[in-house]
Amino acid sequence: MSSILRVDSIQTAAGGSATASGLGIGGVGKIGQVVQATDTTSASQGTSAGQFYGVGAGVQITPTSTSSKIIVMPSLSIGNSADGRSIVRLVRTIGATSTNLLVNTSGSNINGTFGGLYDSDGNVLRTVNFCFLDTPNTTSQCTYTTQIGCNTSSTLYINRSATNNVHGSSAMVCMEVLA
């Protein structure tokens, strides 16, 4: 059995116009908070095949409800001087527990969350962007970070090209979506 309620308008007890928040349904689907971190430090990172290294800015955000979702948007500036496949992974840490988010585990190669780069042009600085909707199910502080790994031993450059003639920045934005 289903019911249909049809009305021309809803008014408050005082005769005014009803609002979503006045009816107790406000706040759902709205952005509760926005936190951003940036990293402008130029650095190089020697890599070993299959190992991951922390890169870029990390964000700490504390959800206001266990039903909140967190939109995580990292943007990394990465350079390299040798052919080698790299992969970036997104990591969420709550307390002492770290979780690799959305990691593809197929195949025997190095696996991560989103693509890195593959080229040997030392004059180029690549930007790697990603967006992920996380459901941490907690009101404890969540720390989101990025790590990069390669399938070969090489050197990666963060916020600069390998030739050090092009510089950039990395950033991460996290937004709490109220549910």
C-alpha cells in the first residue's frame, strides 16, 4: 500500500513560509567544512622498485558525524628524468590505523589508487589530480596523505622538474559532506 500526500503549500504554525531547516531537515548534503593543505617545497625522492614514499601535502579533518562523507582531492606536481611507471595511492589514517583507499590489486605490478607518470623528459613537470569520496564512519580525526611508488629504482621530483628549471606546488582539499 502506498500513500501520496499532495499540498499546495506548507506553513509554519505562525503562518510563515516553511524552510527545510525549520522543518528539521536542513544540513543534509551540504558541505560542513573545507580543509586545505599546500606544499611548495621542491624535493627529490630516490625510489626503490615497489616501495612507496610520502609526497605532497596532507590534510587533517575531523568529521562532525559518523554518517558524513569526505571528498578528498589531491593534486601533485611530479617530475622525473628516467622512464619508469609510477603510481600514487591515497592513504587515510585514523589513530594508529592506516588504510590504503581504492587500491587496485590486480596483476603483479605495483598497485595504487591513481596514475602517476611515465616519461623521461626532465624538463616537464606533470600534475596528477584525483577525487575520491570516502566514508570514514568516525568522528575521530582523519589524516589523508598521498604516497608515490615506482616499478623501477629511479628518482622522482616533487614540485619541480628533474632539470630544476620548472617549479610548481602540490595541494590537497578535503570537504565534509553532511549526511
